[in-house]
Amino acid sequence: MPRTVRDVVFVDGVRTPFGKAGPKGIYHETRADDLVVKAIRELLRRNPGLDPKKIDEVAIAATTQIGDQGLTIGRTAGILAGLPQSVPGYSIDRMCAGALTAVTTVAGSVAFGAYDVAIAGGVEHMGRHPMGEGVDPNPRFVSEKLVDESALFMGMTAENLHDRYPSITKQRADEYAVRSQEKAAKAYANGKIQADLVPISVRRTSPEAGETGWGLVTADEPMRPGTTLENLAGLKTPFRVHGRVTAGNAAGLNDGATASVIASEDFARENGLPVKMRLVSYSFAGVEPEVMGYGPIPATEKALAQAGLSISDIGLFEINEAFAVQVLAFLEHYGIADDDARVNQYGGAIAFGHPLASSGVRLMTQLARQFEEQPHVRYGLTTMCVGFGMGATVIWENPHFEGDK
Amino acid sequence: MSTTAELLKGAAELFPGEVVTQAHVRHFDLPLGAGRFALITLDNGHDHTKPTTLGPQSLANIDAAIDQVEKEAADGEIVGVGVTGKPFIFAVGADLKGVELLKRHEDALAIGKGGHDVFKRLAKLAVPTFAYYNGAAMGGGVEIGLHCTYRTVSAALPAFSLPEVFLGLVPGWGGCTLLPNLIGAEKAVSVIIENSLNQNRQLKGKQVYELGIADALFEGADFLEQSLIWTASVLKGEITVERPAVDRGEAWDQAVAKGRFVADSKVHGAAPAAYRALDIIAAAKDGDLQKGYDAEDQALADLIMGGELRAGIYAFNLVQKRGKRPAGAPDKNLARPVTKVGVVGAGLMASQLALLFLRRLEVPVVLTDIDQERIDKGVGYVHAEIDKLLGKGRINQDKANRLKALVTGVLDKAEGFADADFIIEAVFEEMGVKQQVFAEVEAVAPAHAILATNTSSLSVTEMASKLRHPERVVGFHFFNPVAVLPLLEIVRGEKTDDASLATAFGVAKKLKKTAVLVKDAPAFVVNRILTRFMGEIQNVIDEGTPVEVAEKAVEPLGLPMSPLVLLELVGPAIGLHVSETLNRAFPDRFTVSPNLKAVVEAGKRGFYVYDSGKPELDPEVAALLKQGDTVLTEEQVRDRVLDAVAQEIGLMLDEGVVAEAQDIDLCLITGAGWPFHLGGITPYLDREGVSERVTGKRFLEPGVASVPA
């Protein structure tokens, strides 16, 4: 049977505001599945042209797939969101790149012709499911020295990455973090973020965290606008004595969910759906687990090679800021300035937060907004590092591109 | 302290056991840049199994929350105020336990006024108010929302009602006045009167919206979020709420008249609540809210101090609590599993039982009878009923297939019952026949199997007496129509053991029946009382009182139907049979009416013909009646009948037929449809002084189903 690979597009993406994990966080009494369900419902409301019956798949990522993130959350979230029972779903896990992998996996199926349209997203409630909950690493990892003992502690891998790039100092990382907060605050002030947020009702029964009763969350909780270098300078380096990685130059522990619609371009056009980005290529790469933050570099190399592009063709970057050092290593590798205007225009995870498996779609949603505003840009990429030594990169084409001017 | 706060503080002191609802106030920015908002969450701190109620301290908490938002609204700090509930529950109204404790008219008045005073403040804030009916909303819960400027409702809301009239009250925190002014008298009457009097029918979220009570409907998954976005749009003027104008002309009077007709047909003027509510609705026509609130206060206070409400609450608690935890039932852990059911007989009653067991237990049910033709007919009936359920969409094809496959019929009891755990007989009502059937069943059934009888009047002990294992025989007496009436009288024979009884109660629970433990006494509870009641009516007719006088005499009780209409429903022949049985047992009190005998012998199915659309005495029956010349007044008839009923209940309690008078009432409510406002019957007999006149004492202590001393 002859097959034609089909163009795949990013139709739309939304997310919940991100919260701080823990008893005082906005989502402390909110279920993880409810977060992703509300994101899916918002997508459907925003895209009335998308007939729910036509959705071929719901792929939802979560790192810790137990409790309210278990039970094949892609399937259960679909039912809870009110999708027809005929719409299937599944769960997916690539830790931090969960939602990104949900997107690329359904995209592959769309390109292959198995699906016309799918929902891809992710959720991580790190308050209800702290990192490492229920893990049981095989003792051979240590006994056979398959990985360094620091590989399971993301902060330590970030310190290791600083070792690999001695020129990336704590000062540079802090400066990057301050800029991320500034850019995020500016993006908020300019209304770039809110349009893709789903308001979430939240209940609080314990007065320690503030007013009790039902409330409504419409903005990211982790943001620290006005952060200065001085603020950051004094923070502890919990992962290494005299280290460089602090709570200020890394993403925090967060709760949140994202969802997107991925479709064949033909389907999107026929159904009057927006085409916000066109998929060019995607790639994953493995690196030593103890320097997992290096992952985006080889992943991007592969993705660029597949697309026949070079780094200079990329006009916009959305790089997940798990740690400032990981972004800086990437930029240093490609000879891009720390404050290059093409990189993370709206700020990043250091400001917004990084609920592990949900973050990939946040990068895409923000890149899609930037594409729309910047039709002179043809290509952009979303990339992130992944626990246990991986990187993930997706290259996108701007459908609004107006040609070189 | 404000007068309202003082009023509520006084009321709260009368009700120390209140489950107190908090009114949490939380502030946040609305979407769309609509401004700062204050949301009040009503929450009693328990999960949804203990719904939020509104006692005096709870009202005081709401009052304090309003103090806070009132100031913020006046100071321009907020743009609106919302009210919502904890997960799955908005608020289910006044706390009935607190109402039961009230002893004085002025305290009752304070409850009504306290609610009004607090809720009215919502309507007077300097900013618009919004109620978000997120979950179950009843009575005072509904009324809080009615005082708000706008309302939204969740499509997932399972139950919404103003059930006050059902209980014997009026919606007295604004419901009677505000609802007709919001949605018109006709719809308000349907909610306040008709739904209440139709077994307290509940509305679903969609209906609440369609009736116009709520201005917007949102799905449950993100109800609060969508409500708040809607709120923002309303506040920004992007959405204008338009409500159809209320017809204040003739339609209003017609609606009230229709409400009176409904009330008459249900309670026959016997219970005051519906009429008081209708009076207030009628007066609300001119839109004078305060006048309406005052009338509500007065009606509430009068009704709270009246017997019908206390009886209503008592009846409600019987059905909701005692009905679910039967008095005297053995430890449920003794119950044995029931994985297959046998039914002896394949007639109509047996087939109905087979269908019920099949639907509720979903285990194999096997019917037996004396020939294949009857068996085929019985199984065919069950299959046809399953198809009806399928046709109505009550079950799907898979379930229909499953149920049909589970029901079988065999001629050979040995084949059918060899592995049955529970075998019920519904054969001809004659001791010899039933003993024979049980002997045959015992010969083939497993040693542990329960042998149950659906007898309505025969002795369970005698039926078991010739068996090797009489300890496993249980009376299991259903009421017709089996699918409709909740009551199941479970009869303990002399030798019935605890395990068998526990199994019977376990099965009853799975059948979703209201089980009452009854001693093996003639005709058990409901039939004994009904037969004594009917017998006395028959007696006065036989002695010379005209039929219509006898019938009208008991109308003030508000029974579901007149005695002779009931006799028609039961079937005169069956009525006669039961009266004969009871006459043999208690010849001094239970008579056998010669006129009834004549009617049965003439093959008549009832006393009335309905050619004119109304019941009229059948001339053929009239010709059969031989009456004496003692003509009583309605009042005299009523006294005789009630005296007889009181005497019989007194004797039954002395005999230990049931544990307490409460069980008698529970039986009459769930097995004979006797009304809540009578509390079954014993609260009424106490209230009217009948009990003391006949038995020398009350059936229930003051305060149990009446205003406490």
C-alpha cells in the first residue's frame, strides 16, 4: 500500500497556570487529573470546529503514573473531559519531555496516516507526587557503575554540567535567571501569557496557606518579578557545597497541566482549525545521565540534520529552563549570546515553573504565539533536557512566514 | 451586635448540637480583567455524605461573612460577591434537628426571621451577587441563591428542590415570595407544591436552568470556572441577562388555583402546609417582597408549632434512617451469600418477584410450577418486562441479554433448586398447599437454603412446623405493586434462626426494600391495620350509614385513596379472605361483612362505576347492600374508625408484633402510602387524643413526633 507522509501541524495549545508544589501551593487540594481535564475542555471550547467525535487519540504524559496521575490518564482524562467514549487514550512518560513526546508520538501517527487529529499534553502534580515517589532503581546501576550516583538527582546533574562548561559561572546563571523573571513579567504585562491559560478553581480548607474556600487561579504562582542579582547571590547551593545551582537559577517544584491539538494540516484546514505551527522534525538523544542537561545539544543536532537546517536558520528558541546552566550550555555550544533576543522571549521555567511532564506543550504554545507575531521568522525550535540523560528537540515552521524581507 | 446577630445567637443557644456551616470568604481577581471578587463558600467541614445545612449558628456565620463583603462592596474594593458550596453540595436547607427542638412560637418565628434578615442582605449589597448552584440545593440552600442578583447551575447537579411542603413547612426564607416573582406563579407552584407533593420530586440542573431559576447552565467538570468567567462577562456588560417577564395577570390566579387542586387531590385539605404556601404565592402577585417575607415568617412559625410538621419530620426520619437500619435485625455478618434464587410458582405475583430478584440481585432465578405452560408464561412475562425496560432505555442490550439469560423455568424442582440459596414461594394462600410446597422444596434444596414465603396472612411458624429444618423459614411479605411499594415485612417464625433472618435482611437491602422485622402474628402489620380500618368502615355501612358518608368521614386524614377505592385496588375477594383470616384469629374485633361477601359472591370487582368520570356507587352493588338503620355522622364514623385503629395498634404493641410504634408508622408509610403529615398514624392518634382515649396512653413520647413538652 503506497503511503504519503502528511504534514502535521500544531493547532492550538493551552495550559493551567502553574503552581508551587506543597501544602501552601494553590493546587494543594486539587487533583492532577482535574487539571489536565480542564485544559482539554478549554481546547475544545476554543476550537468549536473540532468535532470531539473525530479525535483519534488522547496522549497524556505524567512522570509519576500513580494515583490521580495513574489509571492510564490519557484515557480517563478523555472520559472525564466529556469526550465521546469512542475516543481512545493512553499515558506516556519521558519524564520532563513527557508532553513533548506526547506531541511527537501522535504527530508521527498523524504523519503515518493513523490519526487525523489528536490531543497531546501532560500533567505533573509534584505536590501530590514528589519527584522520586515510588521509584525503585535497579541496584546494578550502582554496582556496575552504569551511571554516576548523582544521575538521579537533577540538581547534581546541573552542577555536573557546570563542571563540563567551566566558563558558565554562577554569576552567569543568576544573570540569566534575573532576565528570565524580567522577560516573564514583561510578557505578562503585555498579555502574552494569559490568553493561553485556563482558569482553575481551587479549594483551600486549611487557613495556614491563606483565605479558605473556593478561589480562582488565573496566573502562575511561582513568578518572582523584580528578582535581582543581589536576591539570588545569597541563596544556598543545596546540591553541592560552594556549588552554583540554587533555587533561584533553576525551575522549582511545580503543579500544572498542558494540552494541545495536533492534526494533519489537511484536517486542520478542512475543519477550519487554526494552523499555528508546522512540524519540521523531531529528535531525541541520550547522553550520560549525570549530565542530563547536555541532552538538548545532541537532540538538536539530530533534528537539524534531519531537517537539513543549520542552527542559523532557527529564528526563535523555546528552551526549557530546568536549570539556567542547561540553557547556557546549549547557547554556548551554538555560539549564541546568553541574552540573545531569539531565546525564550517570554522568559521560561525559572519564572513560570516546570511541572515536569507538562512543560513541553508550554514551550510550544509560547513559540506559536511568537510565530504569529513575528512572520519574518521561518523556523523555531522547542527543546528540553530529560532525566536519566536525554534531550528532546522539535523544530517547527512558522505558517505565518512571509518570506525573507 | 446587630439585632440579627442577637436573634441568631439566641436561636443558636437552643440548638447546641448544630453541625455548624462555615461561610468562608476568599478574594481573587476575576478573569477578563473584571476586577476583584469575593466568593463565599458554604462548608460544614464534612464530606458530601454529610450535606451542608443551615442552623442558627450557620446563619450567624453567613451574616458575619456578609458583614465583611458589605463593607468591601461599599468601599469599592470588590466588584461582586458569589456564593457556592463544598464539592457536590451547595446547601440542603435548614437543619431539621434544630427545628425539632423548638418549643415556643417566638423561637420558631425567630428562625424564619433570622434566615430572612441574613439572606435579604445579599440583595442589598452595593455590588451584584451571584449564586453558583454547584451541587445539591434544597430549601434554604435554594433560597440563599434566590436572594442573589444572578444564578448559575451545574448540569451535574443531581437534586434541587424546595421540599418544605413535603415535610409540612413552607419555603419560608424567601422561597414562596421570590420564586414566583422570578419565574412566574405557574412554574413556582410546580416547584413548591407539585414536586413536593409528588414524593418530593427533585429537579436536575438542566431543569433548574430551563425553569428560569438559573440564568446560565454549565457542565460539572469546570462549573465554577465557567460560572466565574460568565460572572466576569456579566460584570463587564458583555453578557446581559434577560429573563422573560412574569405574567401578573389571570395566569397568576390560575396557577394558584391549580396548586390548590393539586393539594386537594394529594392531601384533601388534611395538611396545612401546601395551602399556606399557596396563600403566600397568591399574595406575592403584587411584588411586595417584605409583605411576603412577613407572611412566610408567620406561616413558618405556625407550622413549626403545629403537629403536621413534627409528624412530617418524624416520618422523614423513619424512612431515611430507621428504614435503612431495621430495628431488631440480627448482625448482618451472619448473612449467607445468595447466588441463586428459586421461585415456587410462576403466576403473576411469582413472576413479579422473579423480575425483582433478577434486576436487583443479578443472579440466576429459576421459576417452577405445576406444568410447562405456566412456567413458559411466567418466564415470558419476565422477558417481556425486560424488553420494556430495554425499550425505555432503562437498561442496554447487554444488560437485557444478561438478565434474560439468568431467568429460567423448570418443571422439576430437584433440577431447579439443587443449588439455590434462597427459595421463595408465591403459591395459593392456603396452609396445606404451602406446607406441601415447602416439604417438596426441602427435599431437594441445599441444607443452607432459605425458604421464604410471601404469605400475607398465614402463620410462618405453622408453615415451617412440618419441616426438618424450620429454622430457615422466613416470612418475606411484599406489597402490591411489588416494584412500587418499598415495604417488605420480614417475619420471624418461632424457630427462625439469626443467620436465616440476617440473610433475609441482606436480600431485602439488595432488593432496595424497606425491611421491617415483624413477629409471626396474623396478617402481620399493614394488612392487620388496614383490615381493621376497612372492617370498621364496612361495619358502619352495614349498620346503616350511607356509603358516601362513610367514605367522606376519613377524607380529613388525607389518605392516598378512599377505603372503598383501596378495596377495589386490592380486590374485594382478597380483602374478604384477609378479613376472614383475621376474624378467625380475633373474632371479637374483626368482622366479616355480609355485604362484602355478597359483593364478592356476585363477582363484582369493586363498589364503584366510573362511567361519569367520577366514582359512583355501582347500582348493582347498591342493590346487593343490606343496611341496618343506624345512621352515623361523618364525625361519629371517623371516631369509630380511629378508635378501632388505635385499639389494634395498642394490642399489636402489647403483643410485640413490632419493636415500637415507629415500626407501625414506617410500615403504613412505605407499605400503604399513608401520608407524612400523619407521621404514618400514631403521631396523629396522639395529637388528636385518640390514643389516650382508647389505650390510656400516647404511642409516642411528646417531642418524638410532636412539639416537645
